[in-house]
Amino acid sequence: MIVRQLLHTSPVVAASYVVACGGKQAAIVVDPVDEPRAYLDIAAQTSTRIQYVIDTHVHADHVSTGPALTQAAGAKYVLHANADARFPFHGVRDGDRLEIGNVLVDVWHVPGHTPEHIALVVTDRTRAAEPWLVFTGHTLMVGDMGRTELASSAEEGARSLFESAERFRTLPDYVQVMPGAFAGSVCGRALSATPFSTIGFERRFNRAFAVTERAAFIEYMLREIPPRPPNAAETREANLGRGLVGVSGS
């Protein structure tokens, strides 16, 4: 399995990924932020073809380049089936699996940051039958969990996020956590500048993830919510194919 992490600081602080099976020459892109050429170049360098472009959720802090990359790569654009986008997309649900050669990508529905949020649990079957990585988007990040009020009420989102955290806790400690954001992002409060971790490390040292009692977790997530991203509602609408794509993506 080939994994490339791209760290972005403009127009948004975020991480995106290319995951590929070199043997079968197939790849996916997760949460694209950069222009399509950046991901197409990685695919060319690794002699792979992008089959799926996946956004873990409908972003509120930047306009996704996913649809443009999908068109440029001749790939399928993937969102949760309930995303209600105004353009064609490949809708996935909890329990669906995408096969990228020898790389298996299992879809988990993990609402909380947004209602349609998904995580991607990745297994390289040439190495083991157990999962190796989980792409968590803006749910479980390094040092914190994602804010909950961008697409629902803060309390409703926190209740959903608690259930999602419970599910992440079922993963083995050795599974690598590959989040969609790091320090400087407006989508979390105490994010680390280190953009990757493990379930075990976050279980021990992530203050939000370590709270295992429901009411205490909800209370914790409702504290000190950072200011909303500029034009958050408009940006989500643009990412659903509604409104102006040129909305600011800061």
C-alpha cells in the first residue's frame, strides 16, 4: 500500500491523502484541497490511476476540489448517500466497501462533526487481515475531536459524536489515525501540529476521546467552541452544488 499525506495551510489548514495499491495500479484521494494536478502528479509518479475521490463530509471551511479532480481523473466522486448533493456522486453507506486492488476501504458512518460524515477504515490484505489505518476526517483528530455545530445544533452533534467516538474505540490501539486537520484548523480546539497518531495514543492522551461517559463528553464538547469559519453555511452549500463555487474558502 502506498500512502501520501499532503498538508495544506492555504486556503485552509487541512490534510489530504492519496492511497494506492501499487500492484494493481489503483488509487483513491481523500479530502482533496489542492488543485487536481497535485493528485494527478502523485498518481503518475506511483503508476496508479485514481478510481475514487472521497470527501469524508461536506466541508464548511473550504470549497472541495473533489468534483474537479473527479472530472480530471475520470473517477467516481464519493460522499455519504445522505449528502443531498445537486450533482452526480457515488453515495456510500455504513458497511460499504471500496476495493482498490489489494487495499480494502470500509466505510463507517460517524456523524457528529456533520450528520453525513464518514470514516474510512483501510486494510492492506497483502499485509494482514486487520485494519492498518483509519481516515477520520474532522471527527477524531490528534489532540481533540471535531466541533459539532456546523451542520446541526452543537448538542445534537455532540450526542452523535459520542456514539462515533465509541465506535472508534473498538479499533485496536495500533491502528493509525489519519485526520483531515491539524493545529491551526478552525474545526477543533486543541489540535496537535503532528498530523497523525494512533488509536492507542489518542485513547490515552486526547482529552475529548478519553471521556467515555456520555453526559460528560457532551458537556466537554460544548465548552469553548471556536468562532465559525467565515461563510460556513454558504461554503457547505457550494460543496453540495448549490450557490456560488467562488465563495471564500478560508
